[in-house]
Amino acid sequence: MTDRTPTIDTPRGRVLVVDDEQPLAQMVATYLARAGFDTAQAHTGLQAVDDARRWKPDVIVLDLGLPGLDGLEVCRRIRAFSDCYILMLTARGSEDDKITGLTIGADDYITKPFGIRELVTRVRAVLRRPRLTPSAHPATPLAVGELVVNPTAHEVRIKGVLVDLTRTEFELLLALALRPGQALTRQELVTEVWDTTWVGDERIVDVHIGNLRRKLGTDSHGQGFIDTVRGVGYRMGRA
């Protein structure tokens, strides 16, 4: 792992920058350090997985176009042991990579070329998510039919069986479970989960909802837990 970029401010979180273009990685790390983050760099996929395991970053800025072990496989391997936020860097027009990356566990993406201020804003936004603090959670688990969301334990169970979700998937599900029967727009979900300062394509909500539906499956009656409300957004069934 490279030496951490020094900063005189108290770090607001650990950010691992992964890109095989070392000048770009250094520039990104420098700007993030100036914004108050504790930063480190990795330039290969294997190094990124190793550093994520040992350094335990809060956020990983991950280029998908890595040689050898590509960014998608890096994301898949890191998700096996970490729920840190993963922000993908993708080439313009690589729509399939974006969807695949979000499906296997990335939280957000930025298309290259990108503005460094936008990147810093995105990193700040994920670290400001209020639901990561226990005091923001409801005191008791939320039951919606056979599905139980435990905000304090950060767990989801269906008929007692644990469902493995990423942080973003959990936060989306919690936002819906807190309002059973109420339709929420994509913008409302973006504001609730990604922060009011988030800028990007609201279709990211659709991809994460699709992931949630696959993981949650159906109840004993063959019904899904999340409904699409045409022209509006999404809704959970009533408890």
C-alpha cells in the first residue's frame, strides 16, 4: 500500500483510490486529502483487494478499467469481506459495466472524464449518510409481512433467514420499510439514501431496487416485497 497522502486536517474518513494511471490516482488522492480525508492509493486489482482488507477504508474510489484483475472482479472480491462504500469510475458509454458494477455491490459511479469537485462531493455525500449512526435508527425491528428489518443490528431476515445486503441496498430497503404502503419517488429515495447534494442519474435507484428484489425473492404467496408504482416510484407492502 502506498504511503497515505498527508493532511493537516483531521480526516473525515479513509478513502482508497484505485487506478492504474498513477498520475490520476495521485491527483485524486491529493484533492481528497485537501478536503480532509485520509487517503491511500492502489494501482493494481490485487493490491486494491489486499489494501481494502488490511486498511479497512470507508470509501473506495475504484476504476473499472484495471489490467489483469479488473475493477468488477475487485468489487466482487471486496464485497465478500467489506461493506465499505464503493464509488466506480467508468468510461463514457460503458452502460453495461455500470449496471454490472452496481449489481455486484458498487454503490455509485462517476463517468470519466469527471470533475474533481464532483468526486469530492460524492465522497462527502456517502460519508454523511445519517443512517449509519445508531441514534438515527428506530429502536425496534420493522416487520413487513415475512420480512423483518433490524436497523440497529443492520440485518434483514425473511422467515428468520438472514439476507446479505450492501449498505446502499439496506438503506433503500429501510427507507421503504419505514413507510409501508407509501409510494416514494426516485428523487425522494435519492435524497433519503444518497444525500441531498448527490448529483447523477436517478436510474441508479432502479438498479439497486432490482438487486434488492433478486435478493429478497418472494413471500409464501409468491409476491415480491417491493412494488413498482407506475409513474411514481416504489412502495413496500403494508405490514
